[in-house]
Amino acid sequence: MNSLGFDKAPADTRVVVAMSGGVDSSVTAALLKEEGYDVVGVTLQLYDHGMAVGRKGACCAGQDIYDASRVAETIGIPHYVLDYESRFSDAVMQDFADSYLRGETPIPCVRCNQRVKFRDLLDQARDLGAEALATGHYVRRVQGADGAELHRAADPAKDQSYFLFATTQAQLDFLRFPLGGMPKTETRALADRYNLPVADKPDSQDICFVPNGSYAAVVNRLRPGAVTPGDIVHVDGRVLGRHDGVINYTVGQRKGLGLGGNATLAVEPGGDTDPLYVVRVDAASAQVVVGPRAALARTRVTVREVNWLGGATPADGVPVTVKLRSAQPALAARLFLDSQGAATVDLNQPQFGVAPGQAAVFYQGDRVLGGGWIVGAA
């Protein structure tokens, strides 16, 4: 059995590596090449090449495509660039705009993995005769008693399991994550040892199609005229101000509310003041509802489009830990699934700033049981 779990020599095992032009996917390709696998590099051009040329940190566009090609030449593997711009626009960018207009806070990188990289690219890998698609993600694929399981990365600081919750069992059977068991420092050291031209390249931080972090500008470009102004309303019904569009607000937001001196209000007349937070975004009425932090407390979260990897579930629920945002710790909860792909999550302790459009990802220990999209909380 070779290191990827196939009962054959590495030289007889073709692996397609998704090469984004960053150090992680580049090391993945070099590592598998060194082990003797038949490696083919594939890079997806996802975003407008003309606008992205020269921009660093824009995954799968411009400079990064060039970098992926240089790495492939350095390690001596064939490399293909596939134009997926229209697919990416339809499956990710349009959804991003619509989600913001619904008052949600989307995660386009999850949609990209779900609808493009782990669907269309996986099919392309099969067409190229590959037996596996390898990526540079920091997660672990563990062979369990009932098949492949998705687990957190060994390096907690780099773990990307939250962003891969939508990976189906069929996709997980085909995918491999060679970096999941190592820290980022080891990846950088390997990049130096392989003399990769991207060894010192910084990690990508931006969403590829959101230049300068301006989400509102992207939504306005994709949906011209769809953003409408409205009222900023206190939870007690008082109108405190106006806003230029709900796309500028997310549940839990404290700064940049546009309220000036009204950004803090007394809980009781003459009493101490509390800062105001966005409690709810009501796109239908174009209202942004604000209130004190206590108004954000939620103990029940409703989730849709659940991808479940955890096997049978009892009627009285499953004890889990759940992440409601990528950067927060996992929280103790009980999960109830229905037969329609929805779930209810009862949290052991109230949480603040649960935002529709974010993901709820369920764990037992290090294993990812699945996840879905938050649609509401109470």
C-alpha cells in the first residue's frame, strides 16, 4: 500500500494536484513528485485575468497562475491551466452578491470548494486518468472503520476543516491532503529544500474577486441598483440613523455603524451607556437593527443544506462541538438532524453574533461530522 492508500507502486498511480500558485499546493506537488507518483498539476483560472495580473494574494488569477507554472517547470511535471471563469462567476460570485443582498454574511471560499474545485476539478482529474486529486489544504483524511473520514489538521493554527465541511463522502474518497499532518513551518522548510520559486511567498489573505476588501463595491458591480438605503433601528423601535445598504452590515458588528454619537446608548435614562451592535439585518425592510450585546445572545441555531459525514443519528440528537465562525473555538452543543437536510443546534451556553450566511460545522473530537449554512438563531 503506497502513501496515498493505493495497492500499487507510486509510479503507477496518477495524482492530479490542484495548484493555486501558493506555497502549500506547490509543496504538495513537489512532495508527491519526490515520492515517485505520476503527478499532473492543474490550475484553475477563476477570476478576470486582465484585472488580476500582477496582484499578489489573488488565488487562481494573474501572478499566481504564472507562479504555479514556474513551480511545475521546476519540479518537472506537466501543468495545465483551465479557464473556469464563467463557472466560478455563476457558482460563487453571483451567490456571494445575492447572499449579501439577503442580509447574510457569505463565505465564498466554501462555495468555491463545494461547487468548483471539489466538483468540476474533481471530474477533470478523473478525465485525466487520475486516481486521486491532491490539494494543499490543512486537513487530514483518516481511514475509519466505515470509510474515509475528515479530521482537523495536526497544526491547529492552520486547520482549514471549517472551510471544507461541504466535502461529500464520494469526494472525500477521491481526495488526498498530504500536508494535513505537518505544521506550516515544515511546509516552508520543504519549499526551501525543493528550491521552489514560491518558497518565500506570503499566504493569500484576500478573496480573489474582492479587491482591497471592498465587498460593497463587488456587490454594486454585480447587482447595479440593487442596494437600497434604509433605517438603523434600535431593538426598542427607535430610529437612530440611516444606512446606505444592508450589505455593509453583519450580525455582531460593533464598529462602522454610521451612528456617530448614537453608537452607544444608555440602557436606562441617566444610566451607564453600552456600545451598540448589529443584532439583525432585515433585507426585506432594508432595516439594520442594533442593540446592546445582551440582545445578541442565542442558544438555538437553525441550519440548512447540511452535508453529513457522521453516519446514523439518534432521534434524541448527537452531542457535538460546533464552530459558528471560522476563527472561534468549537462550542459544546446537541445536534438534531431532519430528513430534509436541515438541522437544529442547541448550544450549551449562549453565544453572541451568530450570523446568517456563515457556516455551522460539527465535530466529535478532531473528526468533522459535517456542517451546513446558518439561516437563523434564537
